[in-house]
Amino acid sequence: MNAEYSNLIKHRRIAIVGGYDEHDSIDRYDTIVRVNSHWFRQGGKCDIIYHNGGRRDWDSSRSRKFYLMPELKQLKFMVIDHAGGVRSDMIDFCTEHEIPYMTYRKDLKYSSWTPWARELVSRVQEHSTRSGDPFTGTAAAMHISRYPILELFITGMSLYSNVKPEEFNPGLKAHDPYANGMFLEDLAKHDDRITLGSDLKEGIEWVKKNKELVQL
């Protein structure tokens, strides 16, 4: 257990904000968790970032502008995942800015994943008819729920419900939004510490109605 991470999570009220900008209020929460590079666009408080380890987001000129911004100083920890191998530039970024970090899937070997990551993928796949990784926000919810927290609020996740059916394309299908939605709904159902935001609830109802579309 990483002590620096635990200090940000244990016995605290946590909010996870996904990549959907129209999220519910998070003002009352102690620790704010963001995913991937959406914080660069969203702004606001950010204590922890869960990142998929993808190199593109952090190499863009738009993202690099934020490396020198004062807001970066509020970032206290990063949790990095990349089943294909953690990218060195992510580690360099954390090292350069003295940001503590940890990883949970270092390569494609299932046996090398942390136990909770293996459980996560297995449980999400129970709802899926095809392969596809969990959303980064889904991974954050699973991971954080394993700690003795006071509350966990999940918002900023539309599950692609904001995408018009005719615009839903294979590029969006690296993940199965139906499987992720069903997993998150089940996680909240069996853990009274977890509350789902209005946007996520709407997204879950949308994927239920559009299961055939999102699982093509």
C-alpha cells in the first residue's frame, strides 16, 4: 500500500470526475480525482490523476502548456495504467515535477497485474459481448472503493450518451460503455459509500436502451 496515496484517500470524501465536462458539483469533496488529460481542458481542483499511460495526450503542445502552470502544483499523485507497458514519458513527467506515482498493469501478462486490476477486467467482461478495456474512470472507482473511504461520488461520465447514434463509430469502441455502466451500477448498488452522478445515471439508462449499438 502506497502511503502517499493512502493519505489522500483513506477516511476522505472522494469525487471522481470523468471526461464529460457537464458534471455535477464536486465542491463538498475532500479529494478530487481526474482521468487521463481531461483536466487540462476542464480545469478546477485536481488531487489525483488516473491515467491510461497513453503518450499522445502528454506530448501535444496543448498539454505541454500546462506543465508550467501554477495549477499543476496541486496535483499530488498519479496512478498510471497501460497494459502495453508504462510509457517512459509518463514516468519522466512525474519525476520532473516530483509527483509521486504508482502503476497497476505494467505489461500484457495477466499474471503481472495487481489482483484488483484482474478482478476489474473480469467483472467488466461479465457484461460484455466483446473485448475491451474498462474506462480509466471505471478503474479509478474500483481501486478507490477498496480503501476505507467515507464517500465516493462518480460524475463526468456520459458512457457516450452524448454521441449521436449516427456518429457512433469504431473509434469509440476500444471500450464497451454498456459493460462499464453495468459494472458501475452494480458497484454502487452493493456499496452504500458510492453515489453515481446524474450524468452517469442518464448514461447507464442510455446504454441499456442502446445495448445493441454500443456492443457492435
